[in-house]
Amino acid sequence: MMIEVFGWCCTAIVLLGFILNSRGNSVAALISWIVGDIGWIIYDIFIENMSHLFLAAAIIMINIYGIFYIKRTTHVRARMD
């Protein structure tokens, strides 16, 4: 029962990321998605759901790339100004 509550908390964190993204706060959204997906990986280990664990890990990697991309392009734009 406790692991199910944990899974729902991770879902809430991922949904928070969508709210942050819709408000234009992309980096905070990506961080929220990473935290939620780390939680989902833990949850997936407990329930032995390897396909979703793989998906969550792939999403984490994409979100980390997104953070570096945003930081790099913001830095390049700042130098051009």
C-alpha cells in the first residue's frame, strides 16, 4: 500500500512539471520530470515493471539533455547581445 502512495506522489511531481512548463518555466519543469521519473524508477523496481523503468530512464536522459541545451543556448544568446 505504501509503495502505491509513493507512485501517486511521483505522478503528482510529473504533473507539476507540466504545469511549470505551461507557465514557461522550462528548466524547473525538466527538473520536476527528472525527480518524478527517478521516483517512478524506484516504484518500477518494487513492482517489477521493467518496460516502464526503461522509459523513465530514457526520459531522464532526454530531460538532462534539455537542461544542458537550454543552458548552452541561453549562454550563447547572452554572449551575442
